Amino acid sequence: MANSRFRFSPSSSFFSFHFFSFQFWTQHNPQLGPTISSLLLVVANAMVGPRAWIGGFFSRSSNKRFGSDKYLDYILSPLQEQRLRRLQERLGVPFDETRIDHQEALQALWNAAYPNVKLNGLISEQWKDMGWQGANPSTDFRGCGFLSLENLLFFARTYPVPFRRLLLKQGGERAEWEYPFAVAGINVTFMIIQMLDLYSAKPKCLPGLNFVRLLGEDEEAFDVLYCITFAMMDAQWLAMHASYMEFNEVLQVTRTQLERELSLEDVHRIQDLPAYNLLYQ
């Protein structure tokens, strides 16, 4: 049932949280050793890992080009402040595989992705078909917590057509080595958090400031923005004819485009973002 040409396995995972599978590739392809060694850091940067690691990576792509001291003095409305605090509380919830509600959310994600396929257990090799690194998805959530699962589940339930298109890698000329859907989704969540400066008491960048305004209009603005961003990333992937080695570059291009759209003066609702239309193609 593998729906992507790239499948994770313990011995050949290109996108490890900590290390590229250098040993695997050099053992099976000795002639590629020097080339793969030179690309080690590029691939390691492409996908998420523990929060301390990915925080360091994305901090190199700051919002300074959009930022200004004038954005530090804005006042939040009571509703904006309430919704921002509620969102920030969600950021701090780790995925806990012992919690029933977290287990149910994970099961619900599988059911939404593969409604006609029975999951053998919350720890199962079947998860690799969705693009998780191993048989236990809970290990992948260390990078972004429960929010990243909530985002994936929201995408599946609210926009099932584009969700399945991205999951099954449908449409367009696909690469021989595709990005892994689930792990890419975690990267998208963290990229948005960093881009919007959501770990600050108040965002200190123009995209973050404008997002708080959108949040005041729609409490689900972050979740919808996630869906838009994932669809935008996939569109960029196809436009760039990218393969797995270009994932980091595609993510950065996506971030730049998203920053521009969030800085437009005529965006008053999350649905006003030009890329929102990608969810209905």
C-alpha cells in the first residue's frame, strides 16, 4: 500500500532526526561515499529533529527583512490576546503516547488517511506508508509535539481532497524520491511557528502581526494556514521538479512566499491569502 516512492525503514531512512544513513549507503554503494559525505549536512538540515536542533536551524531564517521597531508597539484586542494565548498553550503540549486522547487522535489520522485499511496497532510497520520514520510515530512528534498531529488531522478532516492528493502524491510529475508526507507535515508546522514568531509574547514581525489579526477573525486561522502552507509546499515541489535532496530549499521558498502573502495589505481573513485557492484545485 506504499503511496510514495520513498518509504522509511530503520536501515535506510534518509530523513533521520539526528543522522543521515551514511553507513547504509556507503556499505551498499561504496563509490558514493565521498559524495554522500559532502551532502550529509544538507540532508540533516532538511527535516525536523528535537526542538533544540530544529530551533537552531530555523533561527537562521529570521523575519528581520520584514521586521521593524514599529511592530513592537501594537496592542492586541482582548479577543486576539485570548486566541493567541490559547494557540501558544497548544505549542507547549508534547505528544504523549500514554494519553487516551492522543492515541485516539493518532488512530483518527490513520482512519482519515486510509479509511478502508485496518491499522494493526498504534505501533505498526504500516505507519511507514504514511511517511513516518518508523513503526512508532510518537518518536517523530518529539520535534513539534501534539500540535503537529492536530494539524495533520485538521487537514485530513477539513480539506480531505488536497490532503489525499498530497498523501498519495497525486498530480504533477513526481520525483523518483518523494518527500515523506508525515515528516514533511511536522516540518511545515514548525516552520510556521518560527516564521510567525509564536514563541514570543507577541510576534515581532510583520507576518506574525498580520497573522494575529487573522486569528482575531478566525480561531482556526493557524490550522487553516497549515493546510495552505502544506499545499503551497507541494506546489513548489512540483514547480521546482524537486527531489528529496531539495526539500530544505523547497521549504525555504515556501516560507518566503508565505511571508509575502501574509504581508499583503488586503489580507483581512485567512481565506484572502492568494494561496488559499490551492486547497480547491
